[in-house]
Amino acid sequence: MSPSRLSVTEPALANLVIKPWVEAALVEDLGRRGDVTSQATIPADKQAKLDIRARQSGVICGMDLARLAFELVDDEIEFCATITDGDWVDAGSILAQVSGNARNLLTAERTALNFLTHLSGIATATRQIVDSVAEFPAQITCTRKTIPGLRVLQKYAVRCGGGRNHRLGLDDAILIKDNHIAISGDITTAIAQAKALAGHLIPIEVEVDNLEQLEEALDAGVNLVLLDNMSPSMLTKAVAMCQGRAQTEASGGITPESVVAVAKTGVDFIAMGYLTHSTTALDIGLDFSSDV
């Protein structure tokens, strides 16, 4: 199935939120002496106009980070975007035009493109997977398998692609996994202890990998069960057991090739670490347009 070209409207991240990431990336790139190549080869007063252009079709994400990269290097650079995050673009499309001091344009180039290509790759992969299971009720979610320090941005990209976010961090919800169960003793004990701490505003999810564990978890009472590394046939049985008792989430090595079979089982959610740890960057470039 070809990806949908419908835009996903996702509230943009505020400048105050994204600025630390962009500043850190620029500092890393500029090092101790700045952009010595541009200083050596381009006159200090040279002006230029360049196009940010998609070299592949896909869903764009990271436009505000790209804009801010140029602005932080030189606040006189003009950044004129033609699309917004969540938009589908065809290969060859111009995403934005940037104009101003040529040295400063090239200094900001790699930082701007690094954010754009990485986040657009996640958004595009998410859109492809969401579209592939559109006829089923399952919703696609990401996981905490993110690049350290970039989680907020990567999860934002998932939303721009039409997916949903799982926990942002360890403090969002209680997810009782196999090691929690092993150390606490058993599923029933772990859930009871979780309920004692959680209060009424923190949801409780428990991971199970067979139907016996699932029955124990349901008897103990949870909001959501994570059905880990189950075959489609076992998932179908698990979903039937959970009807009216808990929502279901499939997880464990799910790929674009296997996601449809998982969705057919009737699960409510499909968690895919693939979205943030294994997707390929979208090819986007900065091409010289003209002198100014």
C-alpha cells in the first residue's frame, strides 16, 4: 500500500523546547574554531539563496528545528518554509528557501539537515505502517527505544507520521515487565504493590508472554496487558480473553513485514521500537539556488 498523502496536524514543539537541542548540535559542529572551510573559501560579505529540497518522497518533520539552526547562527537569515511538519511531499519538492550570508548558511546546513532527515525518516516510516494497518482497529505506538537525549523529538516525529506515543519516560505509567515480576515474586504480588503506589491517575500495564500469565494478570485487575512476543494465533486467543477486561498491546520484534498479521488479531495497540531505532533517514538536501 502506498503511504497516504494526507497531512497529519500535530501542534509544533515550541522554540523554548527545541532550542537546547539545536544549540547543542551547533556547538558540537562548530567546535573550537567555527566553520573554517566557509571562512577560507567564501567572502565574508557574500550573500546567497539556497533551497531545502526533498530528494525522496515522504512525510516531513523537523522544519522548526531546521529554521532555528539557521536563526541561531545568524538571525538575519530569512527562512521561508513552503510546507509544515506532517505534510507529505514528493521527491524534488522544495521544503523551504533560505537566504542571507553565504558563510552562515553553510555553517548551519548540516545541523538543519541532520534534524530534518532523521525525524522525517521516522515520520515517513510511521505513516507507511499506519497506512498498512488502516483497515484494522489497532493503533501504532512507539516505545522507549530511542536515541538518548532525542526522545521528545523522535516521539514527536512518530506523531507527525500518524502514530501514537507510548510512555515518554518511566514516570508516565506503571509497566510491569518480566524482571519486575521475577524480583517481586509473581504477577499478582507485583500488581497489588503497583496498585498500592499508583493512585487513581497512573495506569497499570503488565507484560505477559503466555495465556496462563495473562489470566493471572486479568484476575488481578489491570488497565492494559502487553502481549510480548506472541504468535498471531496466540494473540487472537489473548484478545478474546481480554474482551471487556483490559485493553491489549502487542509487542516484541514487530516489523513492517509482520505488522499486518499482528493487526489482524484484533489487538488495540501495536508497539514498535522499529519506528525510532531502525528507520532510515529521508534524503533531503540543501541546493544552491542563486546569489542574492
